[in-house]
Amino acid sequence: MLNNHWNIQAAELLRISPVIPVVVIDSLADALPIAQALAAGGIRIMEITLRTPCALAAIQQLREQMPKMVIGAGTVLSEQQLQDVVAAGAQFAVSPGAPLSLLTAAWQGTIPFLPGIANSTDILNAMALGYRQFKFFPAEALGGVPMLKALAGPFAEIEFCATGGITPVNFESYLQLPQVPCVGGSWLTASAQVSRQDWQGIRANCLALARSEV
């Protein structure tokens, strides 16, 4: 297995929380109250997706104002975006896919990278570079828990963060799998709650997670 120079290994990253909030920030003004609500609910990691113009600014702001929160970047699609999120201070990066150029650049970088995989070929290509932890995306559309059980046979040494279609109803079924230390979910910071600035509701979502059997 090839060595990387990441400041924290992906296996450790996936064990910070059983659910990693996948957050879309449409307004920079919402970034801090969202992060504060997550922290108040006991969550100390979040993935900010690069789906909005203010995402990079939000990452930079939260790295400065929420030093105890682990801030990552999601929807990283290119080497340039990887460079941008590192410059903004992101502590990890996540991609929906696994192109060779991005896999190589991220492995040579300084922060952990979770490539998105959908099948055995994706896994094999990434394993050849040294990767052992992956984002399984979109999880439900790809077959969900049964698909992950099938992949566990030939790939016993790898781990997944299942993301895509994960809900309060089904997330525990994923976490029962030995190779799924965590899932990615957007329900903790539901768009409807963010739009009405229901920060207490987001905190309550997190507290409900803490009361579950995960």
C-alpha cells in the first residue's frame, strides 16, 4: 500500500461521528449559525458542498470562527477545486466520483480525500493508488445496504461512508454493516429549516441522533 502525507488518515476521519452532515450553504450569513447549531447538538464535523458560490468563503469563515469543528469540502470535481478547498482551509475533501487525475492529486496532497465509488472497478482503480476508504454514492440509488453487503465479500479491507438517499429512517441499517463506520446525511441541516433559520430545529435533529442507538 502506498503511503500518503495526509495530516489525518481517512479511517480516523470516518470515526469522528456516525453521521457526517452534508451541508449546502446558499447564504454566507447562514454558515456560522448552522455550524453553531450542529455543535450545540453534539456534532463536530461537517461537509460543505461546493454547490453554491459562497461555499469556499463559508469554509474559510468556519475554520476561523469554529476551530473545534472539523470542516470538509464536498462535491470536489477537479484538481483545481481540490487546490481551492485546501487554500480555504478545508480539513478533508469528498468527491462524487473517482477520476484518476483527482485520485492521484489528492493522494499526493495534505488532507484526507474520500473518492466516490459506484462499482467494483472504481474501487480497484482507487485501491491501486492506496485508497481504502470511500464514499458510496448515491447509496440508495445504487442498491443501498444489499449492494454494500455484496461489495464486502471481495473487498473486506475497505470502508464506506454511504451517502445519497440516507434518511433518519434508514441510516441505522447502514451503520449496522461492519464496513460502514459512518454515513453522510443532509437531513440534519434540512433546507427547509435553514431557509426559515430554524437553528433550534437543527440542534434538535442532532440531539435526536445522539439518542439513537448508534
